[in-house]
Amino acid sequence: MDTWQHALRTTLVDRMLWPAETAAAITQIAHIVEYEKGASVFHPGEPTDLLYLLLSGEARLYYGTASGERLLVHIVRGGQILGFTDFRVKDPHEHDSGQVFLAEVQSRSRVAIIAAARVAAHLCDLPGPELVRVVESVESRWAHLCVRLLTLLTMDVRSRLAYVIHEIARMFGITDARGKLISIRLSHEDFGELVGASRPMISKHLKELAKAGIFVKEEGRYLLLREDLLKKMLTPGIVSPMPAVVGELLGKQGREPRREVLRGTAVSNARH
């Protein structure tokens, strides 16, 4: 097993909580593809019959707005799934709505690409509790992205910026005596894509935050000084809306994924 296959197996077991035997089998059928900085992994509308797992590097998921701008929905790091994977067996005449986002790598990256049908073939015989855990590990990330997108689209620019800063501080913030230092470098253009607003609009709001002593830039990096004041800029309950909504979307009411769907996928795959 080479280094990247080992990395894939470790990610599936340790981070996504897949059974070790299933992870080992999946590792053997995965294609490890290297992408150069700026390359696209998939585009909106492409089929959802592949599982994409980022092993190294950084990728960004963009959503194209109706006004022609693109909204940076999520920054993905190694060990996370990109986009949506549909494990269902579909009627030949059923329309596949395709990927919603554009996935673009921001540094040289390696991605494990696996056919969804072949993954389903290894999942269909898992015991119920393990099957639930595996499917949720895949679908919960997708539900998170959808809820995040809907949340951002229903906010004004000011609230959207506060929401994004709070998320970045939680994901990339390093606590020090003054507050949280953001470990990644972000430009006004980056914030514009994160918020779906023009650079002048972002610059205006960032200046206001700096003047209020909430979010400032020092030596090329941002520092969140007053997280408490930042939270007050958000609609009540909007800081962490994900768990309840994800639970509703995934149907965590004691129901298991439809095993016949996975089994049907496995049979279909075996025929081809």
C-alpha cells in the first residue's frame, strides 16, 4: 500500500468512522489524482456518481449566484469530502440534477475519486448501525453545506460577513491574549467571494469592524478581538444552526438508510 492509499484508509477509518475492512476494500478501488493549483475537480451540473475525498492541499467550493457572482461556500482541507455523492440506484429516465458547486483547488492537491456504485457494493452488507454511521458521515457534510448556503443567501451583507468571520475564527483561529488570530491569509477579494459581495462593499464593512475594535488586520493577518460583539451582529440562533437542521434532513428518528437502495446499486454495478 503506497503513502496515499494509506492516507485514504486512515481518513476513512479515523475521521469518517468507516469500518476498517470496508475502508481497506475502498482504498483498493480508489483513483488518486493530483491537481495543480487553480485546477477544477468538478463543475456545477456534473454527475454525482463519484465520491471525491480531498487527501492533501486545500480546495474551495463555489456557488454561482443569479447575479453572476460566485459565492465561496466552504474552504475544504485534507480529510474532507468534496461536493455531493448520490449512492441511490436511479431509474434510467430520472434526471440527475448534478453537482451544485464548483470545486477548485487552491494549492497542489491530491484527491481520491471512487465510483459511488462500487462504494455502495461494499456498504450494502454492513450491519445496520455501521451502515447508518457511514452514510451519515457522507451526507451530514452535504447537509451542512446546503444549510450554510441557505443561511448566507437569506442574510444581508453585514450579517453575512459577521457569520463568515465567526466561522473562519472557529476553524482557523489561534487563541492568544488578544483574541483569535486567523491562521490563513485572506484578502478583501477572498471575503468578497465568501460573502458574495463586491470588494468596495467588503472594504467598507471591514473598516467599520476595525474602527469598532472587533476585527482588525495586523502584519498581514486578521485578528478577532471581540467575538462577543461579533455574535451580536448575527440573527439570534444563527451562529450554530447546523445540528438541528442536519438531524431533520438526515431523518435521525431511528430510521436506517434504505438498504435496498444500496443493494440495488451493488447489483447494478455487478452487472456492468
